[in-house]
Amino acid sequence: MSIEIDSDYRPSDSEPFMNERQIEYFRLKLQQWKDDILKESRETLQHLQDENSNHPDLVDRASSETDRAIELRARDRQRKLISKIDAALKRIEDGSYGYCEDTGEPISLKRLDARPTATLSIEAQERHERREKVYRDD
């Protein structure tokens, strides 16, 4: 039961929070982001397989290995991001998307638009980071 939204639609505070249009907007945004990451991953894998060449020069080989390590590290971060995207899509399905895990209050639409995987409101995230910093400094 998905509804259609215009390509120029942006959620606003003047409409009810997490109405059908907003939910569909964020679901589509998350799905497109996931699809883009998976496409890039396939391209990277293909590129790494194609470039499996033997470099006779040690500097060229070292450079190639460094590039490969950086690319794989970036893909690993994106793999972790996919699990966050999947978790956000699951929250959309169970109706908890858009609400802070700590306080239960709505997360601002601007924050969700900038970071669709957000699980904490800005205030709760700041508290979390302050606590993390205090424990890290000990």
C-alpha cells in the first residue's frame, strides 16, 4: 500500500508528522541510497577483478595495493551503512521510524532528511556523545 509522491516533494512541519507521504518519501530515499551503494559495490568488485594485474615496478605495485586497501575500507564502511539503512526500513515497517529511541519524541524532519538512518533526536545524540566523551577520557 504505497502512495505516489511527486519528485519535488519535501516533508514539511506544516503536515502531520510521519504521515503516509512522509513515510513513502523516506522509504524511497533509503531504498535509493541502498541501491546506489550496492551498484557502487558491484562496480568496485568488477574493477578490482579487472585490475588484477602484475606490476613489475615495486612503486606501482605498492600504489596499486594502497588504492585497493582504501577502496576496500570504503566498501566496508558502506556495508555497515547498508545494515543501518535496512534497520531504518524495518522501523518504517513497524511504525517506529522518525521517533527518538531514547525519548520517543519525533526526530526533526531536517535531521531525517540529512541523515535518514538517524535513531536519536539532536538533543539525545548530543547527550550520547557527551557521555561517550566522558567515558572515553577516563
